[in-house]
Amino acid sequence: MTILLTILGVALFAVGLLISIAWHELGHLSTAKLFGIRVPQYMVGFGPTIWSRQKGETEYGIKAIPAGGYIRMIGMFPPGDDGRIEARSTSPFRGMIEDARSAAFEELRPGDENRLFYTRKPWKRVIVMFAGPFMNLVLAVAIFLGVAMTFGMQTQTTEVAGVQKCVIEQSEKRDTCAKGDPVSPGYAAGLKEGDKIVAFNGERVHDWPTLSDRIRATVGPASLTVVRDGEEVVLHPTLIENTVVKKDADGEVVPEDYVKAGYLGFASRTEITPLTLGQSVDRMGDMIESGVDSIVALPSKIPDLWNAAFGDGERKSDSPVGVIGAARISGEVMNLDIPTQNIVASFLMLLATFNLSLFLFNMLPLLPLDGGHIAGALWESVRRTVAKVFRRPDPGPFDVAKLMPVAYVVAGIFICFTLLVLVADIVNPVKIT
């Protein structure tokens, strides 16, 4: 049964992946056709074509490897300075430029002269290239808001789920008390599982972030008001300083980072509650911010990835995950001993996170990503605007093809990073808890 559920989870993720890719490319396709650009191909996947159908001037198809997709637009790059589309050079870098330029015109037909991508105004090209990632953002937001407002999100409460009997520095990563560990303030004061904390030092508290902040800011005697069996009981713990996990400005835990703070010694109960639209938007904003931070931090993750893949290093929970790793997690989700609606919500959140990652990654201003083409179009707009203001000759289209050597280097780095993540996902995968 476990194997069947795992296969089901992987299969569902593969379907979700194909839908996400097709949705992305649909953004490019629809806007390109809107602006009169001829699109000979719309393909989901890479490698050999397993199905295709010609409709109008566009061939629609699915390829064997569901690891991406593309649309082929005519005239992605302008002709060279001499006006020629094809040329030959002994320089390998020049050859890359010429090959890219030639490929952009290889399916040129009579009458296509006014349907080339590069002839469109920069703002139209920006829209075409932005439309793909934007579709992934729309899908991510729609899934996230749908799950958050209907099913709900896991939220910590002020109810006590368990009381720690002794004081253990959280950096030690152990749960069992050892000889010599001091008694925790909460246990000594008589705090019990099921107590609901409603006030701290005489001030009412209604949510976990507020309570947590007040506990962390207190070392010494304190008063704790709890509701127990329907009645309020006042406890008098003496909080001590302990090494605890650090929290960022948004109250989120910072993995593997610790600080000294006040300590009571209990675990708060978590429950799943639907969020309002405002709360959902705030959570989505935090999710996007976290995604941006993760993209920025990718280079710093490489040493740990390498050690996890080829050494005996631990695979951290915030380690980058590829398609194989995400599919594996999807399979694990299907085997969790939780209600079916929780499994569905977890799977949908995984798909939302994947689509958000697609948006953020594609917006990097580097060729061959969509963000690189957007940056080229914006630079062309700036050049032409400056020339117009200072009454200089129009510099013409910005030749993005001249950046193809850089694009090949960037693509090579991405491929190497993808292979490293792939190996790590196979030999030392991230596991859900």
C-alpha cells in the first residue's frame, strides 16, 4: 500500500508539474499572438515528441521529459550589424551569436517580416516575456489563498501541548533530560498539558507570537494566568535564560541559529484554522519574501549540498530541492497518517510553492531566463529614450544575441547546480516530518 501511495503522489506531482509548465507557456503564447508575433511551436517538456497536433500556424505538443517547456517565436534576435541573418566565424563566441541569430529566423516565411519578435516595441516584448512567470505567480497565489481561506493554515496557539521537565539548550537537539539538567520553570510552577495561557505578568495575551515575545524578553519571577478546567489559575514561574532558536523580524524560526532568551519550558499546541483574506495575503507576502531570500541564498547552499550528496553531511530542511526531490516529498505526503483533507492541502501547498519558485527563478535578469529577455527589452527602451531626448540617432534594437556566450555560461552553471541537487535528492533527500 505504501508503494502504491508513493507512486500516486509522484504521479500527481508530475501532472501538477505539466499543468504548471503548460500554464507558464500559455502566458507567453497568448500575449505573443495578441501582439501579432508568429509562434510555430508550443511544447510542454523536452526531448522526443510523444504527441503533437497542428492547429492553425502553431504546432502544439508534449515531449517525453517533463522538466520544462517552450514556445518558439519567430525573430527572437535582430539581424547582425551587416543586416545578414547567417554568417560564419572562426571565433567560438562569435559562432554562438551567429547560431542563435540563425535559429531565430530558420522558420521565416514570406509575410513574416512584420511578425518578428524583435520588431515589437520594448513594452510589448516585456509583456510577452513576463506573462509566462506571471502565470505561475497567479497560480501560486490562487492555490495558496484557496487553501488558506477554506482549509486553513497550521497556527500555534497559547494552549499547552506538553511541558518540558528540564532545561535543555535547543542547540543540543535532544529531548531526553540528562543528570544535572535543571528543572524547567514551567514544570516547577505546575504548568500542565491542556492549560490555556490567557495572561502573562497580568497582561492578556490572545496569540502565540505575543506570548512568545514576552516570555523571551523575561528572565526572573513572572505570573502566568491559565484556564484549567474552565477556571483561571495563576502560576508563578521564575523564568531563566536559555539558548533557544532565533526568530526573525516576522517571528519565523531561523534554522540553525540560536540566541539567549527567557525560557519557560513548554510546547504550544498547533491547530489548523481558516484565515481571513487579509491574513492570507500577509502569509502570501511572507511566503514570497522567504522565496526571494532563498533565491539569494542559493550560492551559499552549494557547500552543504555537496557534502550531503558526496560526503556524510546532513541534508538540512531548508536545502534546495529539485523536481525529483519535490516528487519524492509528494510521495511521502501521500503516506502521512493524517486526514485526507490534510494530505490534499499539503499537496496543493507543495504545488503552490513550486509555482512561486518558477516565478522567482525565471525573473532573474539572466539569459536564457525570461528575466534576461526582459532586461534586454528594458535596456533597449532606455537607450532609445535617451537618444530621443538628446536628439541622437535611434540606436535600434538591442542585440540580445550578443549576450549568448554569457547565456551559455549561465545555462552551464544552472545545469551543474541542477545535477548537484538531483544527486542530493536521490542519495540524501529532504524528508518531511
